[in-house]
Amino acid sequence: MALVKYLVPVLVLSGLTGCSVDDPTLQGKPGLSLSDPLPEKQAVAYNENRNLLWGDLHVHTSLSYDSYGMGVRILPDDAYH
């Protein structure tokens, strides 16, 4: 019980001091604003076997741990059809 009495305040204080407002990753890049247009991207040449597809064409198979847990039972061969 004595360990818990001292451990809880130490954990709370370390958590509070670990959060810093001066973290540079929390701030945007200098000189950019939300109203700036996005830079143009070059189109990637079509390759039937190597294009990464997202959205409706992005399919998880039963070999994926998280998908299997959600009830997905298709195999990689099924995903190509």
C-alpha cells in the first residue's frame, strides 16, 4: 500500500511534465497556411501488378491479424478477383 501511495503521484507528475507546449511537432511548418494550394504531384505510370490501391479497391485478407479479428475470411487470391 505504501508503494501505491508514492507511485501514483510520481506517475501523475511525470505525465504532466512530459507534456510540453513547446513541442515543435505540434506546430505547422513555417510559411504555410491552410489556404495555400496543395503542390502538384506527378502521375505515376500505370503498372497492373504494382500500383497501391486505397479506398474501395484496398482489400484486407484473412492473413491480416486485425482483419481476421473483424471476420474477414477471404484469401489473397480472392482479393484479386
